[in-house]
Amino acid sequence: MSALKPYKSHYYSFNQQGECDLPSAREVKALVNDQINPIIFLDSNVCLNVIKVVDFGKNAENCNKEKVLHLKKYISKTGIEVNPILGIIELCLKNGELDYQKMTDFMSRISFFNKIPDKYFNRQNFDFHKNFFVAENDHFSANSNIWLQIEPMILNTYCSLLKIRQLSLNGLAMNNARKNIEIFAQWMIESLGLWVGIEFNLALKIFGGLTNFRKMIWLDGKARQTRKKLWGSAWDIMHARVCTNNYTMSLYFEEKTEAFFLTNDRSLFTLLSDFNLMGIVNSGGQKSITSIYNVNFDYPHLDDEFLDDHLKRLFDEMYKSIKREYRFDRDFVIQEIKKLEELNGIK
């Protein structure tokens, strides 16, 4: 049983099977003995928490210090690898450009967090600026170009969230649920050119009457924060998509990988806690992979007959997508984003 659970003093964790405990020291050892590399990926909020504690120690503010201390204790006990690269990219990306100096600074702090003995970190008996020197960053260099690979995913997701929000502005009453879902499904197929499962699951939850998920499209918040909040949700979904698929992560790292994702976002955790991987269909390399997930369908605004029909449609579209080659049209998606931002009142 894991030493790290989703209590108030711990972060939320899930893997490709949905909600999970992080592996115990014994389980980590067993995976390594089976030549499987267990990795914990950190979201940007967890990364920022760690960075603040490393920078300011006892004086760190606006961060979940207790959770950071528990995380340090856990990785010291288990020896599991912590990979912050995706969270760091999110923190260091602005207008499509990466700030490599900022990335190096942040990665150095995460590296310090990984290497400092727990007894010193727990007592916060350290001074990063005096005790740390820039070490080898081979792993960072190998991963720093990952933005080129994930850009299509993050742009498609942000665009999808904009579409969900735009439809939501017309009303989320029960009599709008089916119409909204039909329009969003058709938009994915005809405009975006692919069926994005996590985003469709989110649309079902929002249009289906689960009001706690409105936060992920910032429907009730201050208008000036809408773009920032939607990008945050897009990154959360992208992290989850990449980090909870052992097959694709194993292809990327060129070794068998058991991936876990750590977040402090309860909405994202709730969205994905029952979203588990059933299988993989590979029709020709890393760019031709379709992941098949199982999802719980329980929405107050949608009846079983409607859900059965859409579940069938989802699988039909998934199998069609396996047969056709998808090409990411960046120019089109950027134009669609601009149009949807205007419809959402984002300036």
C-alpha cells in the first residue's frame, strides 16, 4: 500500500487505470526487478510548490508545504524517479516560445529536491543558492524538445475547451444537453478532424448536468482570467493523456515504463479517476496509436438510451479514425482558436 494517498497532506495520483495509490517501496522494487521503470510525472502546480519550498524553505508562502514534505519523504523511501518536464514546460512557455533559461533554473530546483537527503529537507536545513551547483542536464536536454511533439495535443485540447465553453454560454439546462452534445461531437469530427476522448468525457459531464466540472471551462469566473484558466485546464488534460498511457511512454523513453501522474487539481482528479485504459490499437507507429478507455456514464440530464447511442457512436468514430490518417493542421486550429476566443468574449 502506498505511503502517499489523496488526504489533505498529500497530492492526488492516478495512472492508466484511473485513481490509484502511488506504489510502495516493495512495489517499486518489484517493478524494477521486472525491468519496468516507474516514473511519477508532476503537474505544473506540484512543480511550483516544490520550487517555492526549495527557494524559500521555512519562509515559503502560497504553496502546499506539507504536501511537498510528504512527497519528499515518499520518494526518499521508495527511490522512484520523479519527472517534472511537462509541468516545467507549461510554466516556461509563453506565446509558443520556451524560456530555456527559466527551464534550466526550475529543473535545477527539482533536481536539488530529488537529491538532497530527506533529513535535511524535512528540517528545511538547507540553502539552495549556496548548496547547489548546476549539474549534468543530459536528461533535461533530451526532453527539452518535447514541446514540438505535444504542441498539436495542447492546441487541440485548448480549442476543444473553447468549443465546450462557447456551447455552454447558450445554457446548460436539461433541454439543451442533447443538442450541445450533438453539436460538439459533430464539430470534433468535421472541424477538428479527430475524436478526443477526455474532452468528450468532460463535455458529457458539463452538458450532462454535473455542475462541479464547470470550473474546468471557467464558466462562472472573472472574464479576464478565462484564457489563463482554460489554458491551465488544457495543460492538465494533456499531462493526463500523455502520462497515463504506459504504452506511449514506453515508446518515448525506449524502455518499459509504469507512469503515474501527480496533481493538486481535484477537478482533474475527479474527471479522470474513473477514466481507465482498456487497450491500445497501433496501426503503424507512434503517431498512429488509438487508446481505448472505459468511462462511467452517470449524468442527471441524460438518459440511458441517449448514452447507449452515443457510446456506440464513439466507438464507431474511434474505429474509423484508426483507418484514416490524421494530419494536424496548425493554421486551421489557430484560426479556430481565434474565432472561438472571440465567441467566448476573450480579448
